[in-house]
Amino acid sequence: MNKKLQVFISSTFIDLKEERQAAVSAILKAGHIPAGMELFKAADKSQWEIIKRWIDESDVYMLILGGRYGSIDPQKGVSYTELEYDYAVQIGKPLFAVVIKDNALEEKVKLIGSSVLEKERQSELKLFREKVLSKMSSFFEDEKDIRLAVMESLSDISSTRDLSGWISGNEVPDIKGLIDEINKIKG
């Protein structure tokens, strides 16, 4: 069966729009399904509960880490991006990360400005970055590196892990005959 994996993409938002789009594009090109915060709709549940559900329902977690720490969960005092990463690790979700290289971040500052840099929580970002780099991760300079990381990582994960994934309805075997037979034996 042709199985598609759902990949949850985590990152800060405004500073990494192009990088997120590159990841979405690469995931789609690899034949899989991207999921991320731009797909969330307003709901009556807390933002964190919705995020956790999306991570739970995804097969793979991907982090794109740039130069910002991100929006802070008011109750936990930690960025949503770090909370998402920690949660994926905690539940044993297959994951990979791409982390911006220092020279690429400097170039981004020259092109866009200092809005791509963390100003208030630099030490938290540094610790988060160290945590991420201690697990499966690679560096990126540009969108091409992100696309390559997606292709390599998803290929590796799908070939080494037995994940649920998604299959087309027309690929599901017809089990009605088996159910009828079981019911006949029971009855």
C-alpha cells in the first residue's frame, strides 16, 4: 500500500515563512501530508491542547529552528515551539530538525532586519538550540537545504519505522466477507 505520512511542522512563524513553505513543498513533493499552525482554526479548546492533538495525530514531527525563541505559553513560561518539541520527544514521535547556520542568520538580518533575531530570551533560545542539536538534526543555510533535509529524513524515517500513515480508501482491503463469515460462525 502507498502510505502517506503526516508531518507536523513546528517553527516560529513570521521570521521563517519561506522556510516553512519550502518544508511544506518538499513534504508534498515526497508524497506526504504537511500539518502545521497555519492550518489551525479558532476553537474553544486551549491552543496547547489543539497543538498536542495535531502532534499526536501526525506520524512525524519536524522542527525548523531559526533565530527567534517564539511566542510564550503564559502558564508554562516556555515558547510554544519548545513545548511542541519537548512533547514530541516525550511521546516518542519520530522527529528531525533543521537549524539555521550562524552565517545564514547573519545574512537574513542583512536582508530583512533584526526582527529575525531574539531580543528578550536569548539564553532560552541558546539552551533550546543546544537541546535540539543533541538529537537528530542538521543545519540549513537556505531553502534548498531544508528541502534536502525533508527528503532524506522522511525517506529514512519511513524505511526504518513502521508508522500508521494514511492510505487511500481504495487501497483498503474489503473485509466485509470476513466480517460476514465471523458473524455466521458466532450465530
